[in-house]
Amino acid sequence: MREFEGGLKTAWWALRIGLGVGPILAGIDKYFNKLTDWTMYLSPLATRIVPVSAPTFMHMVGIVEIAAGIIVLTRWTRIGSIIVGLWLVAIAVNLVTTGMFYDLAVRDVEIAVAAFALWQLTAYREQALPSAADEPEARSRVVSS
């Protein structure tokens, strides 16, 4: 268990919380547009391809983001981090195809790298703590040892 303590554990929790809560909040805001008008970030190419209106598409995006954030915060952190990372790369591609928002595209790629780091840390954590995917069970085993 000592293999995953100190800085590794702190980094894992920071990434897990940030990459879980962030997408949930952004996903919820797709319905309220309090942070921004999300439709302005949708590429004209995407608006031609998707068969629904921009607001409806953003509501669907919100559902995906909320689900991905929840998955990161559950016992399936590793899978959730892959989903969040790939989703962020897709968002970056969308932003580049707008012909502007390059700065946001770079930021999203950087956050995708953080999702990759969470994926790697979670894999390491699962090796160091064989029952890490089922935390309550792991705690009871440690207490009973």
C-alpha cells in the first residue's frame, strides 16, 4: 500500500476531482449558458453535419460531459479518464475547425494530457492496491488485517 502514498496519492485525487467535477459543471451549464454561450464554440462544419439545432446538440454534449465526469468519480476512473481525454481532443479539433479559438484548443489538449496522466496513475494505483477499484472492500480488508 505504501507504493501509492504521498505525492502520487495527492496527484491522483487532484486529477480525479478536477477531471470529474469540471466536465459535470460544464455539462450542466450546456443547459443554462451561465458561463458562456456554448453554441458559439460549435464549428460551422459541425453545424452542417449534425442533424439537430446547435442548442439541442449542446444539450447532448452536456449529457456526455456529465456522464464522463460521473464515471471519473466512480470506481471506473480509468475508463472515465480515457473518455474525458478523447472528448477533450474532439473538442479541440472542433475548436480548430472554427478558424479561431486556437488558444482554447491548446488548453483542451493540455487538459487531455492531464486525463492521460490520471489514466496512468489509476493503472499504477490499481496495481499497488489490488482492490483499489472497489475502495470500500479494500478499506475493510486493511482494517481486518
